[in-house]
Amino acid sequence: MLLQLIRIKGPSMVPTLRNGDAVVVRRGGRIRVGDVVIGRFDEVPGLVVKRAVRAVGDRWWLESDNEFVTDDSRRHGPAVVDGRVLLRYLPFRTLGRLRPSPR
């Protein structure tokens, strides 16, 4: 199991994750609907953190938890998922496991 530490940038996953939060990501492994994941869109450089909504072939439809941010699969189509966010470890006031989306 390969673990990676990632710092969140931007508001797309509010209220689940906020700008500046730090998370532990498990690279590879099984992804399920509702998981918070890191992935890559073909036309966007770098990694994104989004919620896995549904599988689309060998890719995933990813959406932001923040309803006002649509910079996700609604704009860029399905993404390649690289791993699943296991937990948030900073800031300490929000220490704990991620909860499912309130949708």
C-alpha cells in the first residue's frame, strides 16, 4: 500500500475539505461510489480532489462537494482516479475520517 500526503488547495470540496487541509491518500486500490478521491482530467494539469459519483468505463465521474464549483466532470468529463483519500490529518480541529457527502 502506497500512502501519500496531500495539501488541499481551493474550495471545491467544502464543507468536507477546506483550503489548507492536509489528507492521507492511498494510491491505487478499490474505489467505490461516494469515496473522496484524487484524480486527473485530461485537459487539466495536476491532481484534483473530488467525490467519485459513478464509474464510466475505466474512468470515474467526479464532482465537487461545493455546489457552487463546477470545475469537475460536468466541465471536463470522466477522470482517471489515482487513489482514495483515507483521512484528514490537518488542521487538528477537524481530525478524523471523512464522512459521506450530505447529498
